Amino acid sequence: MIEIKIDTLITIINDTINHTAIIEITKSNNCDDYWINLCDCKLISDLIWPITVLIIILLFYKKIRNLLNNIGTRAKKIKVGAIELELEELNRKTQVIEKAITENELKFTGIGSIKHPYEFDYEITNNLPTEILKISIEIEKTLKSIYETAYKTREKRPLAVSVLIEMLRKKDIIDLELTSLLKQFWTFRNNIVHAVNYTVTEKEFLAFTDIGIRVLKILKALQNNINDGTLMIEFNE
């Protein structure tokens, strides 16, 4: 007969966990030595670490749980914070362009200078995701209309918004500030619409919808200036 006694000692020094296992094996007179070797090599090695892990979990359960909760909370804050920062940046860029339109001393350079603001009423419904899609469609249609005027063409094939923006920038219809705003707005729009890495609150939906309406107003002002002859486009063949 073999009697096995295992004592586990865990000490913590400077946030370092030290583990000590004390093993005592007692055999009866009629027990062969190879049984002791078997216990020492296999059974004990199989038992020590599961027992140790269990003891650590029991001793530090609250700390482990708090650590996991903190990690989850931080991840959530980072995700929400990213949306807030993106909205703040979009709002700032929109304000810069709105100010450039309304103040005579601050105007765009190049052909696409917007000289007159454009106002229109837009009523937001309760279905905010749908509103973002509707505004996005209007922005895309306005960009396409400006593109067709600038390039004297009626494009049959659909062009991606990113292509329209680049083509208008190439023609100097929109400047760097408006180009940057449109690109950032559309990228963020895609992330929200397709829910890529974002969980959007109602407040954030409203903020983004407001920015979308203001971006649309800027483009409508540009389109209006082109249509009424205030803004002349040079056609280079």
C-alpha cells in the first residue's frame, strides 16, 4: 500500500507568485519500489498543476474577475471613443468649410470656390439608419451631377463616390479641405451603415446625420453656384 501526501505552498512576493509542492510518499513493507517511482513520475506530475491552478483561481477569483471586467470596459470605451473622435473631427472640418462659405475673406481657392451658401429644409425621421442612407444617396447624386457638369458628360456607368471625389479634385472643382471632408465622411458612413467595428448610439446617429445634412448643403451650394453661372468652369479638352 502507498500513501501519498501533497502539500502546496503559494507565496506572493512583489506581485510574483511562487509555488512550492511538498510530496511525501509512504509505502508499506510489501510494496515494491517501482510503484513509488511510478507515482513520483506520473501521477504526481499529473495532479500538481491542475490542483495549483484551481487553488490560484479560488484565491484570486475576485481579482481575476475585476481584471476581465476592466479589460472589457476599456475595450468598450476605446470603441465608443473612436466614434466620438471621428464625429468631432468631421464636425470640425465641416465648420471650417461652412465658415469659408459664409465669410467673404475666407474663400476656397481654385475653380470650385463657393461664393453663396445654400439653404434647404430637411426633416429627420425617427429611423436614423434610414436617414443616413437617404442623405448618402443625395450626396452621391449631387456629386455625380457636379461631375457630369464639370466633365460635360452623361455617364452611363455608375462611378464610386471615391472616384467622383477624385475626379472633381483633379478638375479643381473641390479643394483639399472639401476633398478630405468628403472622403472621411464617406468612409465613416460605410463603417456605420455596414456596422464595421462600431456600435452606434442614437446620439451618435443624430450627430452624424446632422453632419451629413451640412455636407449635402455644401455640395448643393457648389452645384447651385455652377448652375446659376456664379461659378465658371474651365473646360480643358
